[in-house]
Amino acid sequence: MATANPDLINALRITAKKLAEGGNYQWGHMGSCNCGNLAQELTNLTKAEIHQFAMQGRGDWREQVEEFCPTSGLSIDLLIADLLHRGLTVTDLQDLEWLSDQKILKRIPLERRDKMRHNVREDVVLYMTEWARMLEEQLIPHIKIDLSFMDDSANGERSKVNEFSMVLSEATPSEQD
């Protein structure tokens, strides 16, 4: 599974948004398919460039990834290596092209999941959106925010930020309400 990171999550969300708003989508085109659209967002390559790279190899993204060789020097392999560097795995790319990652699919209600097809724009949008949510859930527990700058209590004073926070917490309804 992908390494959860803000850049990948953002790219999934932006790609899903672009597709939902009518962005270029053509499953049979290596630069405009599921992986191709995400690759555009992560690498800033055009769909034409990605497609041209892919034509050096054989097959769809699943097959290209199966034959991936980081030392081949082929443009498609350099592109795949770049995507892997950004947190994706070979399996992620294969699953994205066919919308087949069971961890992601299990998060989608059964009645919707059973109707999903790998080459339908709306299904790709749903899959990418759910994947981004899942990665966010994995990332959030690891985010640490240092709020020590807000505490002036070492000087025996209460900072304005802390006073505001106390007022805010007193104004927030309790769980017993």
C-alpha cells in the first residue's frame, strides 16, 4: 500500500476533482486513463508525454508495471520510478488501473461497489477519493504539532491564545448535552 504523504493525498484529491469536473478521461489512452491522470498530477507531464513514454513498452499500466525495470533507461520505467518515489507501490498502480485494491473497495458501500467498473469516470473519482481518505486516516496519527509557543505560563502569565482557547472550550457543548 502507498506510503501516506500529503503530496500523494493532494494529488489523488486534485485528480479526482478534475475528473469529476469533466477533465480528459479515456481509459484506453495511457496518459488519460486512471494511472495516466494521477501521473499527470504527480509529475506535471502531459497526457501526450505519458502516452508517448508508455508506447515504448507493451500493454496497459498493469503490464507496464509488471515489466518495470528501474535500470532500463526507458522513459516509461523512469516515470514509474518517479511515481514509486512519490509514495506509490507497483501494486498501487496495478490496482488503480483496474480499481481493484480490496482495502479501498471495502470502504465503499456494497451496493455501490458491486456496480463499479474500472473504466467509468465516476467510479474512478469515487475510488481515488476513498483512497485519499484512507491515506489521510493513516497519516493523521503521525502528525505532531508543537503548540509550546502558545504557552507563556513559564512567565506566570496566561497567553491571549490560551485565554481564547479556554473561552472556546467553555463555549463548546459538553458530551453530556
